[in-house]
Amino acid sequence: MRFRIGPVSGSLRWRPVVLVLVGFAVLVLLVALSVARGDFPIRLGQVFDVLLGGGQRGQRFVVLELRLPRALTGALVGAALGVAGAVFQSIARNALASPDVLGVTWGAGAGAVGVITLTGSFGAVSGSASKVGVPVAALVGGLVAGVLVYGLAWRRGIDGFRLVLVGVGVSAVAGSFTQYLLTVGDVTDAARAMVWITGSLNGRGWEHVVPVGLALVVLLPAALVGTRLLGVLQLDEDTVRGLGVRVSGARTALLLIAVVLASVATAAAGPVAFVALASPQVAVRLAGASAPPVAGSAVVGGVLVVGSDLLARTLFGGVELPVGVVTAVLGAPYLMFLLVRGRREARV
């Protein structure tokens, strides 16, 4: 489909468009189901009635104050991780490149756990200040890890294999540092941090929805503008320069977008494993594209997190699992599949 808006013209392939539309419809349905399920069951029709301004007072409280913020946080966190994964995989030209593998998520986790444990132990900040400090510390930790990986992997350009190897090393260091922080913190704070680093949407409110939503409003359009650039960056360095693209500046800007989105998502829900890894690969196959589609990856990421959280809350009756446990169970086999497939392709 070709279009023209003033001096801007281009074309849209139908499969990526259908993926976004159908995926968004599925995401809305999953959010409604997540809001409807719980100890106080509400029918889907009543959920939509409340969202449109109607419903009883008790239903409005349950939907708007207790369940909807959690579901929206999951959708936004999944979308942010999906976009971050699409950018990382496109730039590294490697399906294994994601914030989880490259250390960004663990860097953000180390910063947040440091605030949760150390401030609780030494009384450095009040509870309200700690709520502000956790997202800021996660953002700083993710940025530090991203800069470190980029700097160590740079050798007259970025090689995807070297980037993944450096990222695995940074992840190991950040993970070990996080475990050390858990040992020096108070037992209560350490237990709270352990639930957080597993990846959980329990107790999420509007204060978690707003930061991730604002980050997506600002950075998702920038990533969509760079969609064509992401496709170009999958080519080798000489070809990209021959097309007139400033490789270093473009790559740095896109990586910064991905790091910020991954860090903000981690600050809101903890390190939700494998979403950023699997979402772009699922989206690229459904869309039939040569590179992970940004919008498609965002929708698939939201569906994966909300669906996993719905399973975590309802699959085992009264026992509620952290959403990160379910995404890890779903994502670990997919990671092994990617490794086996990459090894077979290397042999060929």
C-alpha cells in the first residue's frame, strides 16, 4: 500500500499492518480478561461498561484502582521490552541480542536492588523517596551497563557476535553484584528485592503506568522513524556508509532509545525475562519481514506479558506466580531453539 502525506511518501506492506491491528485487538481482549479475573469476578461486559464510565461503585474501584493499573503496566512493559529487543537485534544483526543477554536489564536491576536494600538498611532515604529512587537507579544502572557493553564491543564498528559475548560478561558481573547487594541488605528488604528481580506485576498502580507510558509516548515514535534506518543497519559497515548513513550517530541514538526503554520497563516490573528476546523474533516471522518490526514487536511484547501474567494469576488457583517465572518458562526453550538453529546454520 502506497501513501503520500504532503512531501512524504512511502509504502506499507499488508502483513506488518495486519500484525499490529490483530495483535492490538488481542492485547485489548487480554487486558479485559485480566481485569475481569480475580477473587471478585467481573463479567467482560461489566469491565467495558466501567471503562466507558458506567458500572457500580464497587466494580469501579476494583477495575480502576486494583486491576487495570496492573494490566496496563504489563502491556506497556511488554511493549517497551519488545521495542528495545527489536532495536538491539537489528543493530547487532543477531537474534540473541536483547537487553537480557546484553546486560542492560541486569544493570538496571542492580541499580534498583541497591536502592531497595541499602536505603532500607542504612535509612538513607524515606519510603516516598525510595519510590522515586528505584526507577531513577534502574535507569542509571541500565544506561551504565549499555554504555559499558557498547564501549567494550566497539572495534572499528559493532560486530553482533562480539556484542553478545561482551553483554554476557556484563550480565554476569551485574548479576553477581546484585546477589552481593542482597546479602548485605536487611532480610525484609532482601526478600522484597528478590520478588522484584524475578519480575512481578503484583501491587502495580498508576504510579508505575505513567513513567512507562510517557517513555513509550516519547521514544516509540522516534524508534518508528528509525525503522528504515534499522533495516539499513543490518547491512555491513561499508554498505551502510555507501548509502550515506552516519553509522555511529544513528546507532548510538537508537541504542540509547533501546536502553532507556528497557531500563524504564525494568524499573516498573523488574527484569521480566525473555520478552525482549522472543517478541521481535515472533513478530518478524508473523510479519514476514527481513528485520524485526518495531510496532509489531511492541504489540507482541504486550500480548506476551499480559498473557503470561493472566496465566500466573489463574493457572494454579490461589497460588500466584511472578510473571517473570512464566515468561522464563516460555522463553527458555525458545532461546535453546535459537542457539541450535544458529549452530546448524553455521555448519551449513
